Amino acid sequence: MSEALRRERFEKLSIFFPMWNEEQYIHRAVRAAQEICELLVESKEVGDYEIIVVDDASDDRTAEYADALVEVDTHIRVVHHQQNRKLGGSIKSGLAAATGDLVLYTDADLPFEMIELVRAIRVLRDYEADMVSAYRLDRTGEGVRRAVYSWVYNGLIQVSFGTRLRDVNFAFKLCRRRVLDHVTLSSEGSFIDAELVIRAQRAGYSIVQIGVDYFPRTRGVSTLSSPAVIRGMLGEMFRLRNELKSVQPAPHA
């Protein structure tokens, strides 16, 4: 087969889950990641994989369960925070720990079916994209208030930074290593999803969107739409606004 026709193959896939008090979800999340990773290895889409749990100083049994999983599967790694660093700090720890040339960040409550990762990798490869960011096809299951908050926030990000993403905070971001090597994130809170997309786009990296079926959390409590989290997101957006607007294209993007 000629070089032009040879299918791109990724050497290693990293999947990481930021977790705070996710004892009810950790086993299901890791099991789903294991199954899809084994499928991708068997189909020769990736050569190897790792699954990373970022324990954000949980005060339930998340850390205990994560350490136990490491004992039975060498593909699993755990990063422990001594102090709670919120979503932004957890994502930065996950990105720093990931060693793959392809990296997926998502939530422990599995807001989408992991089989969607097969499609995302195919889209990334076939369309020669640098990042795949998913959006929810149907958001009615999350409630009216959160849907309205999200619609307003996405519109604000689009107007303020010229992004084109429909669902910037959805926890499905698949990135090539070259994006993560160039982008340095500052946010410690939930603005980090938008910051990653804004920095990547303004640096000249291509982002492709795909729609996925959405499965709302059925256990535990989501804090994303709480007033404190929303205030934090808006505060970081305005604090970083000038810095983000000054991002220059990467040399080889």
C-alpha cells in the first residue's frame, strides 16, 4: 500500500476522567473505557492505551477504588490531589499525566456511549482534524434551567471569542498531542473547557464537531449549574479575555 493510502494509526490513546466523589460511577466508567480501548487495539486503530483517574481529593471511596483498580490492570493509572482543585485543576493534571499521542477527556458519569469514540477517531483521522469536540443532540433530559444557562453561556463564548462550537462545555474532547503540547491552560474552574477550545482555535488548530446522544447523570449531584460555578466561569472568562484574544497561530498548526 502506498504512503498516500496508508491509514493513520495512533501509537497510544490516553483516556482520563476527572473525579470528585464518584464512588458510584468509577467502576462503570473505567470498565467502559477498558472495553472500548481493547476494541480499538484489536481493530489496530491504536497501538496501546492508558486510563487515568484524577482523584480530586475525594472524601468518599473514589481514591480507594481507584487504587484497587491499578492493582489489577497495568493500563490504569491514578493521580491523587491532596487538596480539591476543581475541574480546571483536575483537567490540567490529567493532561499532564497523559502520555498518548491521542487524548480523550470525559466525565465519570459517561454522558455519552463510549462507542462514539470509534467514530470520533475516524473523523479526526479522515478529516485531518486536530480536535474533535462533541455536542449533545438532545438536551431535554438535563432540565430547562441548565439548558438555558448553557445556551446563554455558549452564545457568550461565541460572541466574545469567535468560536463556532455549539456545546463548548460538553465533556468530550479528543485531541492530538500536538495541540496539548502547544496549549497552556490557566483556568482552575469550569471555564477550562472553553479555554482549551479557544486557545486551540486561535492557535490555528482545526476542530471538528460531532453530535452524540446524551445521557444525563442518574447518580450523585452535578454542580455545573450551581450559582457559584457559574460565577466562577464568568469571572475566569473576563479575567482571561485579553490573554485569550492575543493568542497567536502556532508555527506548524
